[in-house]
Amino acid sequence: MAILLADSGATKCEWCLAGSKESTKTVFTQGISPYFFNEEKTIALLQQELLPNLQENTVIEQIHYYGTGMRNPGNVSMVKKALESVFKGAEVKVNDDMLSAARALNGRNEGLACNLGTGSFVVYYDGEQVSKQAPGIGYILGDEGSGAYLGKKVLQYYLYNTFDEELRFKFENRYNTTTVDIFENVYRKPLANRYLASFCLFLSENRGHYMIENIIEDGLNDFFFTHLCKFTESWRLPIHFVGGVSFAFSDIIKELCHSYEFELGNILKTPMAGLVQYHV
């Protein structure tokens, strides 16, 4: 039996066609954000970016899709219809990215699951379902510790002329952009969260500079203080992390867990390996 697993953030979606734990095929497409995609656009993405990269004549019996924005029933319905339209006859189950992180990181054990990618969240997982979660208010108002949050800090340092001469030179040489370009992408063009998150790479490339370290530490500490400290479970259960930001700045996460006296669990770049373990 072939199972198709999907983990979609706002920036990219990882698909895994699994026949067994040892036999898998991975495909990456752009992320399916239901706030920017409708059913027609989602079907087009599946047909253009996913299908050509899957094995021909493979009969997919089950699809487990986990994605951003899937706490909204209307978004769940839209994605489910698109998948059923492309993969006729397959049993389709759509859940949110919170359950994806919880299952991938904890399996069937109790614990806390944090996602630090383009966006951010933390949930308490009782071993079967997510039973407590921090409020999700999006990248404009929140998403502390996320790629969009940290990228926004990079742009603030640049636009406010806070960077020293060295970092300002590196930024301008790396991105070759202008204030007009930045405003256009943030305030006028779609997918501003992806645009902001793209500047998080500047932090990874310039580790060691005190301004860079301050941005990373302050941004991640905002996540710990604003969200993890509000969970009483944080002091009695392991705290697991997943996502590109978590993986890139794992050293800072370890230091913060030590400072807050939290027990650090796993840190994964993506949840897919854990999802394969859970489902197959």
C-alpha cells in the first residue's frame, strides 16, 4: 500500500511517497498557503510540481496532508477537494501543521512540540491529540522566533541604519535591494511572510557578529518568554523543536532551555522522518 505524506509550511511543502519505512521517495514543491491559494491554484500546483516527480503507475491509497492554515474548516475542505480531484480514489485526511509537529516529535508520547519555520507555534500533545496550544496571531502581529520574525528584525536593523559598516556592506552586497523594493515586497506584493523569512539566511551566514547574535537570541527568547513560559507543562515534560530556524540556531535553543530550566528533547529540521515512522 502506497501512502503519500505531506508537510506544508507557508514557503515549501515536503511530500513523501512511502511504501515502507525503508522505501520512500521525497518531492519538494512550493508551500500551499490557503490564504493565498484557492482550489484551482492548488490543483495546478499538484499537477505541475508534484505529479511529474512521482513514480508512474503508483496507486496511492492514502494521503495524509498536514499544513499551515488547516485549523480553518474552509481551508481543510479546499485542500481536501483539490487532493481528491488529482488523486482519485485515494482516502484523504487533512490536518494542521500543529498535529504534524506533535506526531513527528512525540510519536505517541506526551510532550511539547514547537515549530520554528517561516511561522511559529507551540502545542501540548497528550500522546493522541493536541489538547493545548498558544494563540496563533500570524506574522504581522506575532510568530515570535519564526523566520519571518527574525527576518523582519534584519530589515529593521538595515532600514534604521543600526547595522555597523561591516554588516551594512555585507547586506547590500548580498541582496542588492533598495528601500523601495523592500516596501514594495512587504506592503504590496503577496506572500510577505516568505519574503521576510528569506532574510533569516543573513543571520546564518554572519554568525559570530554581536549584532547578529543579539537578533537571534532576542528573537528566540521572545518565543520562549511569550509562549513556552505560559505552559505549566514546560517544566515537567521534554520540549521538542522542528523547523529550519530551530535546526539552524539549535545552539541558542539549547542555551535558552538551560536558562529557563527546561528539558530539551529532539531538534529536527523537518517532521517528515517522524511522520513516516508514525504512519507507516
